[in-house]
Amino acid sequence: MKKIFWLVSCLVWVINVQAQLKTPAPSPTQTVKQDFGLGSIEINYSRPAVKGRKVFGDLVPYGSIWRTGANNATTLQFSDDVSIGGVTLAPGKYGLLSIPDKDNWTIIISKQTDVTGPSAYKQDMDLVRVSAPVEKLKEGVENFTIAVENIKPNSCQLSLSWDKTKVSLPISTDIDSKIMSNIAKVMQGEKPPYYNAAMYYLDNGKDLNQALTWFNKAVELTPNAYWVHHQRANCLAKLGKTAEARAAAEKSKELALAAKNMDYVKLNDKLLADLK
């Protein structure tokens, strides 16, 4: 009886010691959340290290399904509709898988979010399969890295980098139709956002005459807002109304000087020089 009690006590001690001892994970997990379009992209994955090993073609075999990370399955979550490889994906959580090869990878977006090995993979659950050329890196990347790069209002690239290999997956989203619909709605409200709506039209090649109308309204509401006068000047310049653009830029510069905002003074000086 004493022997059994002693064994149980030792087992409890070992469990307690193990519970108290925390060591760094060999392949630490990472969550990346990136604002994109009108929503966001969230990536959950683990980051194995090279540790002097040959990675692709050995540790990660060519021509075989890879979980695209370590430990648990790698997942992507979109808060808005996105387009990948010509396929529109609804908001939701998806599995990110890949088939690495020497010169090209096949990148897969799957309904499966729990694939940790080739035996669990079901091809009929694929939603997207995209071929991505391999980019050879001069400097090695020690820990496997997934990043969102080249971020623009309606497009970005999901990059996968490890050792001296990098591949990229283009992602796009339709924001214009949603923003235009929202502008039409909010401009009917009690306090229309004249400046913001005008800026969207100015920056995205929309009707500049409509943009100018809204800039004029914004100036009426905020006559000392030098940034509004400056963008109104830009709009006038694009419309070819040079004399009016110069007057607007001069007014913006005057107000910026009074506010001691030298950045806008410089912006107006550059615009005025371009209008000569």
C-alpha cells in the first residue's frame, strides 16, 4: 500500500513539474490580421525554422500536399468577399494548402480547415487551385513566413517565404460598387460627407464635375479647412480650370501658413509650380 502511495505521489510530482515548465515552441504559431478593402484578412499558421536543413525537396517533399506550415492546419479568414484565381469566395474561414515543386507551386484554398497531412486531404473539397511561380531569394528566410504584401485598395498578394523560396497568391476584392452605392445613400442624409465623397471621385477617376460640386459644398461648411481648399485646387487643375485652381491653391497656402502646417504649404507650392 505504501509503495502504491509512493508511486502515485511521484506521478503527481512529475505532472506538476511538467505543468510548471514552459519551453519555446519549435514552430511558434502566429496570427496575422490585415485590413484589406472594406474588410480584413486573418491568417493562422505555425512557423517552422530551417535549422540548417534542406527544406524544399526534402523536409517538404515536392509534389505532395503540404499543410503550408507546421503543427495545426493553416487557415485564412476573410471578412468580405474576395476573388482568388477567378473564383469569388464568400466571407468565412478556409484552409490554405499547397503542393510545392521546384519551379511552380499549386496553392489551394479548401473548405477543409483541419488538414495536417496528405492522408486527410480531399481534393473534392478544393475551392481554388492556382499555379504560382517560384521566386528565388538571395537571402534566406529562417522561419516560414506568410505575409500580406503590395496592399492596394482592391488588391494584395499573399506571400509564402521560407529558406530561399517565395511564392505569391494574388487576391482582389470589389470595393468600388459598394462604395458608390454607399455614397449614393449617405449623400441623401442630413449631413452629407461632401469632402470624403469628393475625394473618392477625385482619386478614382469618377465624375470630376460632381466632385467639384461637393468640394464647393465642403468649402462652404469648413471655410478655413486648408486641406479642403487644396484638394479642390487639385480637382480644378484636373478639369483644366487653371486660373481657378491657382486661386484655390493660394487660399489653401494662406490658411496653411496661418495654421503653421508647413506640409500643406509645400504641397500648395508644388501645385502652383505645376500650374505655371
